[in-house]
Amino acid sequence: MKHLIDPMDLSKVEIDEILALAQDIIGNREKYQDVMAHKKLATLFYEPSTRTRLSFTSAMMELGGNVLGFADARSSSVSKGETVQDTVRVVGCFADVIAMRHHIEGAQLYASEVSKVPIINAGDGSHSHPTQTLTDLLTITRELGHIDGITIGFCGDLKFGRTVHSLIKALSRYKDVKVVLIAPDELKLPDYIKQDVCDRLGISYKEVKTMEEVMPELDVLYMTRVQQERFLDMDEFDRVKDSFVLDSKKMSLAKDKMAVLHPLPRVNEILTEVDADPRAAYFRQVENGKFVRMALIYKLLEWKDKAGGTASQCIEAASEPSLSGLRCTNPKCICNNENAPARFVRTSGGTLRCYYCDSKIK
Ligand code: NCD
């Protein structure tokens, strides 16, 4: 069965199929209005969300299907101590597909191991957010006409921003993409993305200190919110929260066709004066999110019998004597929150990483 846990679970051909279907849905809404009749989507949201949950809900409704689920885990059996694996076993008896958001990294991957219906990762901690990635890819395609060859600047919280991590991974599927990283030292892109994605898959990247010095080069500027809820030290949050603010003056340095994306919600990293600029694509991006989720739900149910599996090959710690006793040390990983086994992946550079959350094993 095919789940969408990590953006690399989708091949380039599959991404293209989803984006093409989304474009067809945009042009022919009536054709798709009943295709999910009698099908149900469960939205299991263990972490706050407005856009993503409502976008999934609206997507399934526009396909003629039904939606059930919870927006607050405190109202579910989770509050009685149920594990994510048990929850999806149960919900799989009621729904044809599950969209899950969780604050614990790797929760959806662990849940997918026992699920009898496709699981869609709607965001796991600071780790991944593959449906936002599909939204971003559709938006870039619609705004610029192509993804190959773009120069994209990521600005803001590149450390905790899961949308950034997932989009960079997916961009490795495209040709000649150049990435510019604009972040304060405290919020730099994690090493695993730099080494295992950019270096290994050949995405060229550079790190810069100011927006101004790169604005004229960019085809896409991807702004992000500083993720307050992921900080352990609030003084550090206060120091970095207003590091980069996009205003009309900075926009005047950019190309006429540059597109500004933001997964939203914004706090104050884009001044509202930018909203009227035709290059501000972030509200169009929200609508693209609904169309791409319609396409994804349709495709996952069509691919239900296709062999799936996840992107990485895992090594059971228990099967290799040299790994015995090693564990993931990320406190936010599913391994340290539920009874997930110690499982690792070895990257081509030889680094051992947690199978569930990608943290380096020390
Ligand atoms: C993002 C998320 O949840 O990671 N929002 C979204 O899904 N559209 C970005 C954010 O919360 O800053």
C-alpha cells in the first residue's frame, strides 16, 4: 500500500501525476464532484492546525466524500493513553484514508506500519510536511510555469520549519535547482538536510546573512514563520523572532516575476503592504493546497494496491550486534514516546540516522 509519509515516498513520475491531476481538477471541477462518493477521510490532528485540516476537509467534500476525525487529541482516546498504532488500527475500520498531524516526529511512519488504509502525513513535529510540499510545487508551477532551473531562497526558521525540509527534499527530484538559505545562526538548516539531501543528491546551496544581497537572483522567495512552539528557550525565541521581515522596499530589489510563497500562518515576517504586490502568491498557494490534496486523495486510493513502502531502507538495531544498545536521542521522536523499536538508516556517506526522525545516532 502507498502512504505519503515523506516527500521522497513519491517518485518524480508520481509527483508529476499528482500535479497534472490537480491542474485538471482546477479546470474541470464538475468532473470530480462525485468521484469520492461513499468514501471517507479521517483527519486525526494531534497538533493545532487551521489551513491543513480544513484544506483536507474541503478537498474531500469537493470530491463528494465524507470526513470524520478529531481536531484536538484531548477529545479522543489518546487522552486515555492509546498509542498511534492502535488508533490507526481502529480508525482504519471507519475510513478509507487517514490524514494525520502529530507533534511527535516519526509518529505517522510508525502508525503506517500497521495501517490497513493509506496514511498521509499532515506534519510531524519539525520533521516533514509532504502535502505542503505538493502545494508548494503546484504553486511554483502555476506561478512560474516550471520548477527545473529555479533559484529559490528559503528565509526565516530553517531549523524547525518542516515545510522547508520537505520542499528541499522534493526539489532534489528537479533539474538545476539552486537553493539560497537565509537564516540567523540559531535557525540554520539542519545538517542532515545539507549533507544527506543537498550534498548527496546534488542540490547546490549557499548560506547568506541578508535578504537584500540575494533578492535580485531569486525566482521564488519562500518565507517562514519562526516556530515559537518548538523552542525550549524563550529568550532565544525573543532574540530571533524578528530576524527577517519582507517589506515593499525589499520587494523592489526582486525580479518582476519572482513569486513569494509562505506556508502560513504568518506572524510579522511579511508586512501586509506586500499583499497587494502581484508577486505575493501566498493566498493563491492556500487554494492550490486544496486542489493538490484532492488530487492526492484520489491518487492514493487509485494506488492502494500498488507496492508502497517508505523511502528509506531500515536496519533493525536488534539484528546487528554492533548496533545493540544504540537508540535515538531525540526526545521528540516516536522511539522515545511510544514503544517504537530502535531502527536506523545508514546514509551513503556512512552516517547512522534514526529511521523515524532522521536524527543522527551518536
Ligand atoms: C505550516 C506547518 O504547520 O508546518 N503551516 C501549514 O501547514 N500551512 C507552517 C507553520 O506552521 O509555520
